[in-house]
Amino acid sequence: MATEIASATDDAATLVTRDRGQKGLTGDDGIDGAGFNSVRQSLIDSPLCRFFAPNNIATTLAGSLTATRATTGTYVDRYGVVQTAAIDVMRQESNGWLVESTSTNVILQSQNLSSASWTKSLSTVSEQVGGAPDGGNYYRVTATANSGDVRQNYTPFGGASTLSFWAKAVTPINIQAFFNGSGVKDIAVTTQWQRFTYTIADDTGATSIIIGDNEMDGAGKNFDLWGVQVESKSTATSYIPTTTTSATRAADIISAQAENNTPLFSGAFSVCCNVVARFPSNSDLQYIFSFDNGDVTATDQIFMLFTATSVSELLARYSDGVTNVNRFADLVFGDTYNLCMTFDGANFNLYVNSVAVGNISVVSLAPNVVSSDLYLGSSIGGASQLNSNISDFRIYDFVLNADEIKYLSGIK
């Protein structure tokens, strides 16, 4: 199987995928040649640090890891069930560990559609026992006439707003999700629970959210609904249940000492990880990792992030008085990518799925000191969270070669 991805020269590069560790047949890309024979296994198995392995948030670590979140937080486990993690307990999903910024669900009674907070327009609601995404109860919305729906007023944020909810139906049905006064989205509801999301860039004109209508066009038409959320975000974050008031989930802040976990700033290094690309739709920055050189100069940092300031892209920066930036915009929202940056003392490189997509010659070097902090899934200080999933994060104090980058990327 081969996959094309744009290279650093803007020419298409073809990734030939083979089983990990398998010898190829001829050539540099695994056709007739050495395969992964250039992998230095003993070095690969000895990173300075390794985080976000399955069932183990810190596999290799100097010192201790600090992981905090001042509230509970929900997540979807590997079996598809919505679970609740206790305060300061990190959340592992099938795509990796979830790191999020703070967010507030302004919808009241998010699971209790019988509440007076919800207006039932040309519809009734009935509680169904068991079987919700979290194993609890949910509600069935049944039309009493054409255009049946449920709705709730909210105060618009005056900017990006995202509506999300879980829905299913006994018989597949098409419904619609509205920011009333600002936009509408068609939703194809199937017989299986799915979480649907709808984001608008500016909700200034919205007066309420509406879920239903479309094929709810006659008495008896119905669908099942659970876990409704509206938040001031450009993407949906994990579900925040509410009752009589809005509710807020605190941010995840994950950090470790830099000493013996990060390289000297001017020394050779490699940083690799797997990340689900969920870049923002506005000018927000969503950091994958960050560390500095310990001299408290804001520009002297190494980090990788998703941004949409001009276009949705991945940005990797090595700053040492001179800002050196590699950018890559050919990403698909929701896809998982292996990302790797390397520095050999002169050249700063970026790889996506083992393909070189950026190279910069570094003209100056920062002081040769150990950085002060390493932040995972946020900027230095614990802001601008990733709002996505991350797995198999590693830092090495040497430059990975092409075979090693392929090996770690899982290209096969």
C-alpha cells in the first residue's frame, strides 16, 4: 500500500508501507534493500523520556510527573462507553491520552429533556431506561406534528460556538441541528449512538439551539437524544454534564522537570509522538509540547502546535534568539499523524508520517543550558492546551535516522 504526502520540496513523496522491521526488496524506500536494518534498537529503547504509552502515562521519566485537572472530566473509553475520571486523573481513550483546555457547557439539564429548561416544540419526550452512552438513561423525542423538535435558549458568546450531542434512532432518520438565527446542519441519525457536532464561527445572531425538524415531519416520528452541549470553542471537547446550572471542566496541565528529560538546548535531539489532528477554526494555538532553555526568554523555546491563524497547519519551532519555524498544512482533521522533529546542531527538520516536510538551517544557537520545564499538551506554564489525543511521546538526545523515524511512525 502506498500513500502520497507533500514533501518539503512540494513534490509528492510516496510512502511505501511494509511490516515493521521487515526487509524490503530493493531501494531506499524498502524496495529491495535494507528495510529497517539501520535501526539502532538499543538507542531507540533508551529515550530520555517517554510518555503516553498504553495504560501508562509515564514509561520513562526523570523525577516525577505533575498531572492536574481541578475538576472531574469525561472521556470515551476503548469500548466506546462515556466514563468520568476523578479530579487530577488523566483520561485514556482509544486514540491516546486526552489533553484539553477548560470549557463550559451552557446548556442546562443536558441529559434531562423532561426538564422545564427544554422546550418541546410539536414533540413529546419519554425517558428510556438504560443504554445511554454512559450506560444510564436517555430520552426519546417523538413528533406530535410536522417539524417536531426540542430547543433551549442560550446567550450567544459573540464568537465561535460548538453544539454537540449523542443521537440514535430505532429507524434511521434525518434531523437538523440549529443555532437559531445563525445556521443549520443536516444530521443523518442511524441506529447506533454517535456524537454529532456543529460549529459556527460567530454565534452573535443565535437565540437558541434546536435539535429535530427535517424528517420529524409527522406524528410518531422519533429519535433518541443524550448529552447536549454548547461551548465557546471552535471544536467540540469532552462532554460536560449539567443539571440546573452551567458546568465547567478545568484544563489538563501535564508537566515534568526538564533536567534529564530534555536535551541541552544547543545539543542534538529528536522529539516524536502520535497526535490526532484537531486544529482550531480560529486563531487559537493548540500546543503538542513545549520546553524552554531556562533563561526565561520567551523567544527561546522549542515547541510544536496546531494553529489556524492564517491556514490550518502544524507548526514546529526552534527559537534561540532567531525564530526557526517549519510549517505543514496538508493535514486532515481527525486523522492521526506521527510527528517528529530533529536537530543536529545545524539543521532543524520536521517529519510527518516519516516524510520530511520541512528543513531549516539554524544560524545561531541558544545558551547550552538545561531547560526549566517540559509541558505536554500545552504551552509553557500550562495554557493553550492540545484539545486532542496524544500517544507515544518520546525525546532522544540524538538525531534519529530515516529508518528509525519510519520505525517509530509505525509505517508498514
